[in-house]
Amino acid sequence: MSEYINADLSPGINRSLSHKVSKGVIWVTAAGICARGLNFISAIILARLLAPSDFGLMAIILFSNVITATGFKTIK
């Protein structure tokens, strides 16, 4: 059955698909890097604007959000 599928595809379609996939991977990677960079910059700005105790409280809240987002909601 796979020989029928491969016989119908021309080499141009395979190259086009692999090109689209590689472009998609590059865009997703770039978006992830930009998001982490913006999070880092916003943390630096908040560290300058907030008092140390308020920044620590914010860090505790963000850490608890990370823990609940990873699936540890049922810990008792």
C-alpha cells in the first residue's frame, strides 16, 4: 500500500513539504526564543520597579503557577 502512496508523490511535493516543515520549525523556535527573552526583560524591569519583598512574592506566585501548570494540582 505504501508503494502506491509514494508513487503518486512527485519529488517537488516532497521538497515543498520539507521546506514548509523546516520553515515552521524555525518560526516556532524563534518565537520561543523571543518569548523567553521578553520574559527575562520584563523580570529585570519588575525587579527594578518593585520592592524586594514584593518581587519575592511575585516570584512565589509565578512558581506556584508553574507547578500547577505541570500537573501537580492533585497534591494533598
